[in-house]
Amino acid sequence: MLNLSSFVQKAQQLLDPTQGLNLTDSDKNPSKASLFQSQFRLPDSQHPLYEITAELTIPPSNVTQGGKDQDRGFHYAGKLHLSEQYLCFSTTPSSFLQSASTSTSSAFTGQTHGGGPSGNGFTFPLSSIRRVERLHSQNFQFALAITTWNGISQDAPKETKDKKEVREQRITIQLAGTRVACERFCDGLKKGLRAAVGHVGKLKKVIGECYSEYLLRPEEQKSANPPDAGLGMIFRYPGDPKKLRDRAKMRLWAEYLRDNGRNVTLIRQPTFHKLIRVGLPNRLRGEIWELTSGSIYLRLENPTLYADTLAKHVGKESLAIDEIEKDLNRSLPEYPGFQSEEGIGRLRRVLTAYSWVNADVGYCQAMNIVVAALLIYMSEAQAFFLLSTLCDRLVPGYYSTTMYGTLLDQKVFESLVERTMPILWEHLVKCDVQLSVVSLPWFLSLYINSMPLVFAFRVLDVFFVEGPKVLFQVGLAILRINGEELLDAADDGAFISVLKNYFARLDESAHPKSENPKLRAVTRFQELMVVAFKEFSGITHSTITELRLKNKDAVLNNIESFAKRTAIRNLGPESKLLSTQELGAVYDRFYGVLYERQQRDLLIKQEEVRRARNNRISRIGQAVDEGNVEKGRVGLGPSTSLMDYDAFREFLAGIAKWAVSDSPTQSRRDTGSSNGGGFYNSFRKNESSMSPWGNGPEPADHEFLRRLFSKWDFDSSSALTLQNVVTGLARIKGKRDIMGTINYFFELHDDDGDGKVDREGILRMSEALLFLSRRGLEGALDRATAPNGMMTEGMVTPGNDVPDQSINERFLGSVSAFIRRCFEYADPDHPTNQNSQQPAQQQTASPQEDNLIAIDDDDAAAGLADPDAFAIGDDDDDFDEENDDDLLAMESPTASPRLAKRPDTATSSLQPPSSLHLDTSTGPSSMSNNDEDHRRRVSRQQSEKANIALDPNNPLHITLPTFRMVVLADELLEQFFESSFPCSFHLIEGINMCSSGGNSSGNNAGSSSSYGGVGGALGNTFSNIGFFGGGAGAGGNNQQGGGGGVAGAGRGLRGVLDNIVTDGMRVAAEVRRRMEEAQRELEKNAMQAGQQRAGANRDDEDDDEDDGGPVEGLSLGGNGGGGGSAAGSVSERRGGVRSSDRDLLTGADAEASDPTAEAQLQHGAGEASGIAGGNGGAGSVTTAKVVGVEFDG
Amino acid sequence: MADTNAPKPSSSVKLVLLGEAAVGKSSLVLRFVNNDFQENKEPTIGAAFLTQKCNLPTRTIKFEIWDTAGQERFASLAPMYYRNAQAALVVYDLTKPTSLIKAKHWVAELQRQASPGIVIALVGNKLDLTSDSTGSAEVSGDGDDNAEDSGDARKISTEEAKTYAEEEGLLFFETSAKTGHNVTEVFTAIANAIPETSLKSARGPGASHAGVSRTEEQRVNLNGPRDPNAKEACAC
């Protein structure tokens, strides 16, 4: 009845850990938000709120040049997107509406023709928008004029005088959509702009660190200190600036930035991408990297994160820091900046700060090289954020602890080679050369370590705009160009030396023998770029994504099996006590539990976020990273390898029956909601996965578990490592000698390790014994000792009624005898030791008081527990309200009134003992009189001894030898320690609580309730109720319910001891009756539990009803507003630029075209200089009336 | 490849270096290959590849040395490098007990996962930091920051490591890459320990062909690339 299917599913998962764990939805169907973020390189906090088809009009640049033919400006058709803090325009026709298909959402993953995923357009932070005006257009269209804060940093002092220099950046956007859609969009924009007013200060600070601000400042205003553009400003940039034509590039960029806005207000036009392909000028390189990779938006989000992180962790140490220190002196040692304290200091700080903010990654060799390279061109803070973007977005998983990203991309690369260069691939296979031994460093250090620096930076320039596919394109081009030589290489060594050679000669002519001087001038590097981006232009982002997806499983499995192998082998010598098979199972379960818990946490969190979002309609900053659902899988780099107490319980519940809670509150409650009325109608189908324990059995919480946990937790870190768990298990299960187990059990209860266990401890031990045996004993039990000859052999399945019961009952007797004997043979404490050895409570409280305390504690516990703790044995359907009353009633100071106040609980254990007797006759009892008599005798004896022993004025303790003797005196106890306790850990096969369906659960609950019943009946307390409620986590995350229940169980037993004189027969009868009853009641109970919980969750559930995205009303209007073709004529409008500069740009095209055609390429900007297509699109926009909002904050 | 008509038969041996970070793997290789010692070597990304010949009386062994990165997380890459290796140098640091544990892990990994019959040498490096160092006086001026004041920083006794090595059937050496002590000996011992038989089928399937057939193959391959290359270029 505990939904069988979910267990089967779970079992399958355990058998095949790859199943059900992999390839989450987010992998195959990345969320629209994450696609949106990666297209515009926005932080995770941004979500696509509104989008609309639009036409962008950029006015002619009339400041730097008065070209007449540019009057019409530039027109781009595309989509305008609005997120919480950004307004983005892109010519890439992608849509991120909820209703949009995956293909339109991932349109950017296709060929981008050098434009990068975000295409032409802009990505404005709303805080960079100064003013938005709504223009009335002739043809009933919406048009917005957007004025930005471009140049904000320099217009402060003498506005009037500089007006000519600082032109206001003003663009026009025509919205093409239904009126409603346009209105909606504008409303959203208005709201966003209002919220963004406060961020302008932040924006100023961030762009103040951008070199472009300095570059565009008029000469007389240039302050002495330009913004930090990296170590290159001090130690020179790599390469010969003349050869790199740095000045010319700088002039081109200055012009572009003047015309199209700088840093965050930059508008991407085709020239932008061309300028990047020819290589960035040194001083702007850092800024453009920051812009194209999107790391500037991260910096904008939290500009002080870098400094704050360093300040927060100043003086602290970590493993990562040790590793960083080792590598500081050997990061780009050939660059003078890194031979100086200045450069090394920067490197240290950036790497350290990153290791703090992303402790999961920490530090990985190769990061030092990448960061060192970044630092040549950018400030520390810029490098820090760019490193974050790299690790999270651009090369995810490359530097993680398992480096799965690196390995995965190697597989992807290999399959690309196989696909594009089959002959070379065949050759590699034949010669048994493993490609990744060569290519892995390329990817891992982004070619920085492989090529001469100047060329590696050129690759990086493109990489940051166009994304990871660039690494593959370049890699393939390298192999293609060297194909012939590589075919001659027959082993790794030869292979490597061919490529080493090649890299060393990248600056040489690609065609040294050519007649054509133009062709001769083409360097090998240029050839490489051309091959990479022309020949392999078919390698797109989606190619890579697809192949990553395809290979992911295999790679992760490989890593995981390696990790498992290694982890198991590296476990200490104690692990040898367990078989390899057992170790493997423990390993799987250990990480399985951690993984599942993380998944559930995440789901729960997402659910909360979803609710929150639905509540407040829109715009809620989401804390959950939606793309990250897979966290926790070992292969991805364990985000945690530590098991906390709750996870430990869950772990044990998977291998030991006794660790499973008695009241499975988490069973399907959807079925129980039938009488819940409207409140339950909104129940989600996935509710069960929202329970803190998932689909698995709910773990119990008992003091024994806690003791076990702290015992295994050697270093008291409140968390267990795999090593801890294995060592712990090995000590119980591995030795298989009774003395060892007995000792272990004793030590477990010897709190101060002095070899003595006091009265309290003795009671705890017996509680633990009852706890462990409440689902029946396992292991080899001696047939002969069974009075009825029906003793089970081997493992006792819970469904096996008769023998199970008899053993349980006998074991109950054994435990009673155990207590009695313990007290009988206990040594009195030395008076002087008394204080230290006796818990305070013991010294002061008389048994009665003790009992009272117990009840009070129980109240507290019950308060925490889920109300359905009371559900067991209740056959009244409408008890919800009463039950709540009971909770209150429990708080009354004495025990007796409570008895009367519990009319709702029909279980007889809760009624005065006298009535118990009557009940026995009604309950079907198969117990022999013989047994009952025996039990009665035992009880009597017990009580006599125990009552004396319980006198707190006679403190006492038992020692290990005494304990051992007492245990060995009882055959059943002996067997318990000999085999059934060690056997109760089913490491390999696990337990399947559902194997016998409802029957077994019922029986389990029955046997456990019997013990509760004993306590309750004898002790006149109701604390056993708590036992029933054990583990009954209240709805949602509340796990304290279990705690409450256990406390109750303990007190119940205390009751047994205090009132041990009570007739044993009654106990036995009660046990029997309760077992039967509980069995019958279980189904009902589960249902009621469901109702209870449903009630508790009402508020939450309400929120669910109102679903449906805030944006769904937006419909896509039209298919772009016509307008001019995207390609503007570039070359014609560059009057201010020297002709030599223009040559450079021509070079860009030369590089992007086929090498053979190179020679003929004399003319302007090649194919990209298309016909200016703007045909008066702007004409329809008149600026007659300004309706818009103005924000001059 | 290596079938030069040298007077002595020559064959390649793939050797991989494994061990905890900063035990001196790269330094050992550098000493062996270049007879040099460097303070700041670039960190090994993935693995470094070097070759060096080792002259034995009867034959010449050309070592193809894969020097792997020591950082823990690179461990998952190791199988890529020790694949097909005929010899392995598992290095630990005499002054760092954890490094021997790590070395034992590597030995176990190799024994279970690497090609059968792999020759493994256990090498305790940084002998120059111990009092029984034989050559610490010879080389100076490197200013090794690891140098201990008191002289003996040894934490792992020769006995302990040797016993372990004998149990596992490993070659065992204590070396100093800094002074050069015992370094060549390690490699020579490995060269001697490689069985003749494994040298014949040293490399993968490609290498097992006879000389004639290989040249033929290569000729085919040489012709091959041009046509398909051109075709693909058009397709793109």
C-alpha cells in the first residue's frame, strides 16, 4: 500500500544508478530562462518577462562625421526582450515565451555567422536608460525613443561646452504587435525603469572601470589615471604593438564606440563583430571580453563582490589556497608581470577570491594560467567576474573536482573529428593514439598554454563572443591543417611533436612559396582562423550541445566508476572487513542518498519559488538556479560528500528495517483527500516527491540512531564521510563475533567512555534493544529455543506472522530480564563519583516525578510532532478537531485527567488498565496461555528487583563484563548480538518495506505498537502515542515530528519499569490485541494521516490554484516590421578613419574568407558591406508628441 | 618509427609518472631527460610528454614519458595516460607520509586497471632533505624552499617503503631529483625489467605490423587526406 510502484522504481534506480538520475529535464529541455540568459549573457537573476517583435532604428552618426549618405541611419528587424533589469534587442529570431517552441527558443544555437548568440542589437541594463519616450507614429504603431546614459561619466562638469563631443545616444524602436501586447510591454518596461532608477549610481561605478570611458574623453579631460586595463599597462602587452597594428585598431574602436555607444550602452552592429575578428586592441581587450562574455553584468549586479569576498576571508586558509600558492610562480612565467610581486599578488587574490565564492570548484590547475592571461588585460575585479562566467557558463565543469566538463568536451571533440575528418580519425584509431592527450590541454587552458600568447588571445577574442564552439572550431582547424603530417605520425610522441612544431610557427606565412605577395602575407594563424570559421562554420552551438548530451552519460559513468573504484580502494584497512560487493553497495547508497536529498531539496525550493512567484504575479528575484537541477551527482563533482544526521537516517532506512519509521505519513495522501473538500482539489500530482523523504520509506528517529551517528562521527563534525560510514558498518557487520558486537553496543551507551553505564544508560540500552527488534529479529535464530517449534530460520520476514510474533514476545521477555539482571548485578556507584556519573535528573527525580517529566517532555515533543501522531488506532473519521484538542490537553500537569480526556482514541492501551482486560477477549488472540504465564512470572520477578533498583538514592552502574554476562545469560539476547543485529544491515540487497504490500506494513506497525502498548498500559501514560507518531514529519519539511515520537517511546518504556508490578498477563494480552488492531487500523491511519497533513498544508496549497504565467497573454505579433536589411554599409561611412586603418578591417574579411580567394580580396569590407536597406522605416516615426516616462535619476 | 638501423635494437617504452602533487614527478623527469633542476616549472596540465633514450648493453630503450598532473582532481584523467603503459613510476615524497598513502593507491589502481605485466617502480623522492642524503652538498644554489633546517625531514623510513614494495613486487628507489641521486638508476632498472616479449608488441595494433606493410599503409593514408579534405571543404 505504500505505493508499490515508487518502490520498484527506487529499487531499479539502485540497481542501475544511471537510470533515473541522468539527463534531467533541464538538460534536454533547458528552461526558457536559461536559454534567454545564455543568448544575452545575462546573470541567472534575469528571466524573459516580455518580448515583442520590433524594428530598431539607429540614427545616423552625425557627430564624428557628416556623411550625407548615412542620413537614413540603420535599421534592424528583430525581437525586443524585457527581463527584470535588462532590455535586449537581437536580430536573432528567438523567442522565450512560455508558449514558444524549443526551436525558437534555441534559435541562437544555430549558425550565428560571426555575430555571436546575441546577434546584432543591444543589451541595455535598465539603469543605463535615461529616458523612454513614446512616439506617435502615423500608422498606429507603437514607437519608443530610448535615450541612454551613454557617456554619463563625462558630461557632468561643462555640459554646454561638451555638447558636441558627447552626443546623446538615442535610438528608436518600433513595436510590431497588437495594441494590447505593446501596452503590456510598455507597462513592464515602465515598471522596470522605475525600479532601476536606484541603480544608476552602481552603474556609474561599474562603467567607471571601463577603459572606453577614458578613451572617449576629450584630451583635456583625461585624468592622469586611466582605468586599470590590466598588467599590460605596467609590464607592456604581449606582442609587438606595431605588428599588431594596435593604434589603428584603437582608432577604429574609438570611432565605433563613439557612434554606437560604449560598454553597457553599446549597440552591436556587424562592424562590431568584424572588429573583434581582427583582434582587439590591447587596452580595450579586457572591456570587450567583459562585455561579450556578459561578465560585466555580473559585476553590475554586485560590484563589490570581489573586494567583499577578499575582505571577508582575509587571513583564512584552505586547501585551495595551498594549491594556489604552489602554482603562483609558474603561471605564464615568461610574462614579466608574473615575475613580479605585483602580478603574482593580483593572481593570488583573484584565484583565492574565486575559490571562496565557489568552494565546490575551489582551485584547479589551468585556472592559474587562464586567470594570469586575463589579468594582462583587465583589472582584478574584472578578471574575477570573467572567471565566474567562464566556470559557470562558457566552459562548465572544466575545472570542477571531477573535471567532467573537460572529459565530456574531449569526447565531443573526438566525435567531431570522427565526423569531419574520418581518415585522420581512422589513422588515430589504428595507431592507438588517444586524441585527448593532445587536445585536452587546448581546451582546459583555452589554448593559452598551447599557442604563443598573442594568438591565443585572438582565439579568446572570438571565444567570448561566440561561445565554446570556437574552441572546437579552432581545434578541428588545427587538425585539418596538419592533417597530412599527422597521418605520418604513428604514435603519441610524433603526434605531439607535429603539433608543437605547428604552434611554434603560427606567425610564419601560410603560403611561403606562393607567387602572390598577398597570399604570401597570410600567416599561418590567419589561415587557422579562416579554416576554423569558414570550413567549420557548420559546427554550431547546437552541434556541441547535442553531442554533449549524447556523450554525457558515458562520461559521467566513467568518472563515477573511477571515483567509486578509487574511493572504495582508498577506504582504510577497516573496510577490508566488508566484502567489495558490500562496499560497493554502501558507496552507491551513500551517494545515492545524498544525491536524492539534494534533488528533493531543489524541487522543494523550486516549488516554493513557484508559489511565491504565482503569489506576486511576476518579477520576483529567484534564488534557485534552474539550470542546475543535477547538482550532487558524483560525476559532476560531489557538491557534498558529507552526510548529516537526516541523511544518515535515510541511509539506514534503506538498509535496516528497524530504521524505518513506524508511521509512514508520507504515503500517497492524494487518495485520502476525498473528503477534504475544496481544499484538496488543488493537490499536485507531484506532491509525494515534495516530501522530505521522497518515495523511500520514512526513516525513524530514535536515540539509538543518534548515538550511532555520533559514534560513527569520529571527529564530531556532525557529518559523516563515506569513510566514517564504512568504518562504522565494518565494526558492526564485519567482525561477526559476538563479543565485538556486545562491546560495541556497550560503548555506544557509555557516554563518557569510563567503562560504566549508569541507570539511565541501562534503560537506554533496553530501549535500543526494543527499538532494534520491533520489526522482528533477523539472522540465525536457534530453533530449539522456540517454545512452539515455529521459530523462523534465516531472516524473518515481517509478513511471517506467527513465528515473528512469538520471537518478538520472547524477545520482549528477554529485554525485561535484561533490565532486571542489569540492576541485579549492577555495582553501586562510589558516593564520590556520583555527581559526575549520574545525570542530574536521576539524582533528584523520584520515579513518579520522572514520569511527570517524561510527560512534559512528551508534550513538547508532541507539539512538534504532526498531529497524525495520534492517528494510530483511531477509527473515528472526524477526529481532526478533537485531535487538536488533545494536544492541548496533553499539557495539563497530571497524568490522570488526560486519561479521561481521550475519548477519541479508541486504542485500549490508552484506557485504564481495567478495561484492557476486557479488550483482550475481543481481540483475536492466538497466544498460548503458557506464554502468558511465563510472561507474568517474569514480570513479577522483574518488578521486585527493578523497583529497588530504580531507587535514585542508590545510584549504580554496570560495567562491560557485567553487561556481557547479562547478555550471554539470555539465549535470545545472545543470538541477537551474535547474528541478528549485524544481520539487520542489509547492505547489498537493501530492504524493501513494500514487498508484502499492506500486510507487511501493517504487521510492522503492529509489532512496534505492541511495545508502545506495553509502556502505555503499564505506565498509565500516553507517551506511547508519541512512539506511534515517530517520524511523522509534519507537512513539508518538518522533520521534528520524528524526534517527538521517539521521546515518547522512551518515556513509555520508563513507564514499564516504574510500574513493573502490573500484571504481566495484561501486558501480553495487550500486546496481542494491539498488534491485531494496529494491523487493521493501519490503512485507516494512513488515510487519516493524509488528511491531517493535507489540513496542515492548506495554506500552501491555496497558492497553487492560481497558476499560469504572467506573460502568457503576450502574443507574438507579425513577423518583424519589415524595415531595412540588417546589413548596413560599413566601409562607406568611415571618413574619419585613415585609409590604412581600413585596410585592417579588410584584413578581417580576408581572414574570414577562403585562403585561395584571399588574393583577389582587394576591395572594401567584402561581402558584408551590403546594400543599405533602410527604406525610410524611420520615416513613419514622428516625434511629434512625447508621452513616455522620463527618468533622469 | 623506432626501427632505425642502429647497432643495438631499439624499442619504445611508454612510461607514466603518477603520484601526489608536488612530490617531484616533473623534476624527476626533467633530471632524467635534461639533467636539469628547475625551481618554477609550469604546472602540468593534463600531462606533459617527453622522451629520452636509455642505453642498455644489449639494446636501446626509448622512453616515452607521460608526466601527469598531480592535483587530486586530475586523477580521473589518469587512466587516459596510463593506458597501454608498460612502465610506471609511482612517486612519493619521503618527507610527507600522506604521499606514500597516495602512492599506494596508485599502485593498487595500476595493478588492477593498467595493462597486465606493467613494471611499476616505487620512488621516494626528495632524498636531499634527509640526513642520509648522499649528494646534498654537491648541488647548491637552488635555494629550495623545502630545505629543512635541521637536516633530517624524513618521515617515511626506507624499511617501511621497501617492505611494501617487496610485498607488491615493485622496484624500489629513493632518489633526489635535486641532486640527481639515483635518478638514472631508476630508469635503467625499469628498462632492464621490461620483458623482451612485451617490447615486441610494445605498441598498439598499428605497431605490430611488419615494416613493409606499414609503409604501404602510410602511402595509402598519404593519398587519402587530400581528396576527402577537398570534398569536405566544399560541403562546409
